[in-house]
Amino acid sequence: MTDENQKPDDADEVTPESESTDSPQADAPEEAIDAEVIDVDDELTVDDILNAANAEIDDPSSEHLADLKRVTAEYANYRKRTEANREVERERAIGSAVAVLLPVLDDLDRAEKHGDLGADTAFATIAAKLRGSIAKLGLEPFGEVGEPFDPQRHQAIFQQPSPDVEVDTVADVVETGYTLGSTQLRAAKVVVQTPA
């Protein structure tokens, strides 16, 4: 029988002499351990970083000022480009919505030429409201009889020689042209009088 108070065998007992000497720390020279301690002492503290930042604020270097000016200029240019792009996209969105109404406006112009839009009719009131709403969105008609012909803004569907004109001139407007801000939605279809 074994006694509970009996010591374990000497073979099972762990003593400092029986510890393995294979660990890396056992082989490491004292100089390496001292080097690690020195490296820890050389690390920056939070106070060192704050002091350096405060010193830079008090006396900024010309390199940092140049960087700050460059970043400020880049941001200002970015804002200008963003605003310009936003306005262009706004015009495109409104233009695509209004473009589907252009045939309706053409029909109203034809009805007005034929006298179907009397002053007291309900149809004339609806036409006026529609034109007013479209004008609030920024849609502007162009193409008037008598103005000089501009191939950028007008589409000539017919030319007729005339001794009364010295330059190409719009004689009749078949379809009105429209612009929305700086965007031309449609060129005006016109009859052009050319010098004889």
C-alpha cells in the first residue's frame, strides 16, 4: 500500500537542474536581453508626440504650409467641379423629362396658328398653364422669322432664293427649337431664304 503522504518518485520530481536547456532564452546572451530593454526605453511616448505636434503648430515648416495650400486648392477645385457637374446633371434630368413634352408643344403651336386656341376657351387656358410650367423649368423656345440662319441652332428643311435678303435668313419656322439652360434640346426646323 502506498501512503498518501509519500513523496513522488525522484524521477517525477521537477527540479531546476532537470529543466530543459533547449529554450531560446537559455541560449540567449545577456547582451540581447539588454538590447531589448534599451529599445523599449527609446520608444516615443504620448507626451513626445504631443509636444512635437504642438511645436509644429507653433512654428510650421514651409513644407507643411505648401502641402496645406495644395490640399486647400485641390479641395476648392473639387467643389467647383462638383457644382458644375451637379448643374449639368440637373439640366440633363429636366431635359429628358421635358423632351417627351416637345411634341405636345408643337401641337399647341400648330393649333394656335390655325386659330384653335381662342382667348376664352378651356383649351387655351390649359395650353397657357402647360407653357408656363415648362418655362419655370427653364425651357426657352427659339427660332423666329427674320433672324439670321445659324446652322448650329437651325435645321434648314427648305431653301428659297430671294432678292430681298443679303444673308441666309429664316423665312418660316416649321418646328420651334428649344434650349434648357446651356443645353440645346432641339434645333429649330426652318425654311431659309438665301440671297438670289
